[in-house]
Amino acid sequence: MAQAFVNSKIQPGKVVVFIKPTCPYSIRAQELLSHLPFKQGLLEFVDITAHGDTSEIQDYLQQLTGARTVPRVFIGQECIGGCSDLVNMHEKGELLTRLKQIGALQ
């Protein structure tokens, strides 16, 4: 069930971030991405604690990405990593380029 749930969220052209609302790294990733001009419906934050299978979701994220920590940031169908990876991409100017490539920005 966790696998189907995660896979249903990850889509081409969309940015999906798996988070825990109390995690400071999740909050930082949300703040960074929320300030960018995304097209409606192409940015989604998924609170994994809102589901009864949080641990199973994290186990599957580890299988998929190599880490079970949050946030796990997917640009399209590729996981770019966590918060520090997102911040690094942003600081290098690579994040906006990538988001434009997938058509996620206005």
C-alpha cells in the first residue's frame, strides 16, 4: 500500500515533496519552494504522518531513493534528495532551470 501511495504521487512535470510537518528540514524545503511561481497543481507537499503507514512509506522511500529521511524531493520522477540538496540546487541556479525544463513554473 505504501508503494502504491508513493508511486501515485510521483508524476512527470510535477514537484512532490514527502514531508513531516514537525521536521525543520521539511519546513525549510516548503518555505523555499512555496516562494517560487509554480503553475497550479504542480507542487505538492505530502505529509506522510497523515497516513497510518508512515514507517512503511519511509521504508519504501529508502528503497526508491537510498534514504528514508524527510523531506524527499522529487522533480518529475527523479528524486533530487533532501533539503540540503534542494538548497544547493537553488543556490547554484540549477533549481529554476530544472523546474522550467519540466514546465512546472508560470
